[in-house]
Amino acid sequence: MRNLETREYTLIDARSAGRYRGENETLDAVGGHIPGALNRFFQDNLTSDGHFKSAPVLRDEFNVLLGDKPAQQVILQCGSGVTACLHALAMEIAGLPGAMLYPGSWSEWCSDPERPVVTASS
């Protein structure tokens, strides 16, 4: 919760844009995302044939998303912590090691009604 105020860490949500916006939520009772989270769909790490993109392409794409934030100040999350691992691997391939995983991810976050939620209509 402290990061909501300090923004010391950049949070990347690996779910689809629709789920991130709170539309088409198929797994959790609450749709939306953690305030301040950026969205990058985990499949954006892959080529059309399902292989990881090249290291330079991944590095460029993550650098655009992160700006000057170092990988060690990145927290990866998704719905349950599984697909966010593809971001962790993609960042390693890109030469951007050190990102952390929020294993509880959206499912844990939204299970507490005291935690703030952002949706497309917020």
C-alpha cells in the first residue's frame, strides 16, 4: 500500500487490456487494476509464432514502458501471479534483470474491499 503514495516501484499488470480496465473480468469478483499500475499484456512478449521476441526488441519495448525506472524497481503482477512470470523472463532475456513478482496479484489485491481499485470508468 505504501507504494500507492511513494510510487517508488513501477507496477506492471500482465493481464489483457480488457481485464485491466475492469471489462470482461472472468476470474475475480472485482474488475479493474491496482492504482498506478501500467498495462502490458504478457502475450506482447511473444512473436506471432509463440516464441519470445529478440532481446533488443524486448529491451526497447520495456524501456519505453519503464522510462528511467530501473528493473530492480519493477513489480510484476497479473491475475494470480502466473503470466506475470512471462514478463520476468522477458525482462531477463532483454538484459533487464531484477524485477520482482507480486505472487498474490490481482486476485489477492481485489479480495480486500479496503484496497482501492481503478476501472475504465473511474
